[in-house]
Amino acid sequence: MYEQWDHTYRLRPYFRNVGIVCTSLFLCALVGSVLAAYFNIEGSFARPALAIAFFSVVFGSFTLLGVWLILAYLKYRLFLNDNAICQVGVLQTKSIALNAIHELKWRLFPQGGSCVLTSLGTKLKIEFNNFTNAEKAELITYLHQSVASDRQTNWDHFHDRFLVNSPERARQQQSSKRILILAIFGFAAVFGVAWISGRGFQYLVISIVNLLVGAWAALRDRGAKNAA
């Protein structure tokens, strides 16, 4: 089926790595926090049943998110040739003929930008942050050259945001990310100190949550820098 396509793209390995780390860390946090609430260590939980439900929802959701990222990495493919595009996802497959596209909308969100291809009865969305920088450049060039310019919208804004090099903007964005990550780890330290001072086991749980979120953000930032 896929031999007819000239180019094949898949999610960059960053998503697989984050999925594995996310699943492992949050599964451990889920088991540990539920057991701690169930046995009510140090009498820290006034309502153990409510704490168990809360931890199950929060940590269970992040665990499932990690599993989803792993599945997406294994399943997702984007196929291209001179006539059509085919996108294979976890739950569905979409294809669209280039000559049937009546709008190519370039978008400034999410991170890295995206586009929406629209034909009669079909919408296909491509998020460029899913790919390496080299693949992203290839895809943008391919789409921009394959679809008539009068059918493309918001191209100028997209071009100015993502295709014009701006070292100062990049430095500002990187600085903001690092400040946020440091703030998250700072909160983790504060709640950790509260637990050490004997204020209750729940502060250790909150500290662990902040540590996991901080690790997630740091890994995501590292993956963005290594996308090339």
C-alpha cells in the first residue's frame, strides 16, 4: 500500500522518549501515592479515599498520556508524492489529493506552527513540531510549492514567524522556558522542605508532582533543541 509514496515521515524519537519516561515515572508515582494514601502513612490524609481518587485521576492521566505518545510514535506516518498526501494516525487514516485542496491554511500554533489542508469533506492537519527541523523545512517547501498561492492563507505571517531567523527572539523564548522550569523545581524544593519539617506526607506528594512536571518540561525543552 505504501510503496506508491515518494516520501515517508514519522514522529521524531523525542516523542517516544518522552512517552517512555512519562509512563515510567507517573506509573511509579501512581502506585506509590495510592499505597501511601491507602495505608495513611503518618496520618497525613484526612480522607484517604478522596486522596486515592485524586492521585488515580492525576497520575493515571499522565501515565495514559505517556502510553499514547508511545503508540503515536509507533503508528504515525505521513506519506507524500506529487499527487496526494496520506496521514496515518493511531485511530484514523486520512488522505487528500493535492488538486482537490481548496484551502491551505498556515497557522502559528501550536509550537512550531501547523497547517490545515481542506478539500470537499476532508480536513488534514499537520503539526510541524512533530518532525525534525530538516523534515519540517522539506514539508513546508513541498506544501507551499504544491498548492496554488491563491488557495493559501496566512502564509506571510507564518513565514515571518517561523522561516525568518531571529536569534534575539530565540534567546528570549529560551530564557523564558528556563525561568519557568526553574520555578517549577523551586516549588518542588519548597514542598520538599515542608515535608522534611514534619508538616505531613501530602507535601512530599506535591513535591514529587512538581519534580515530575519539571522533568517533563526540561525533557521537552531538550527535545526541542535537539530536533535538528
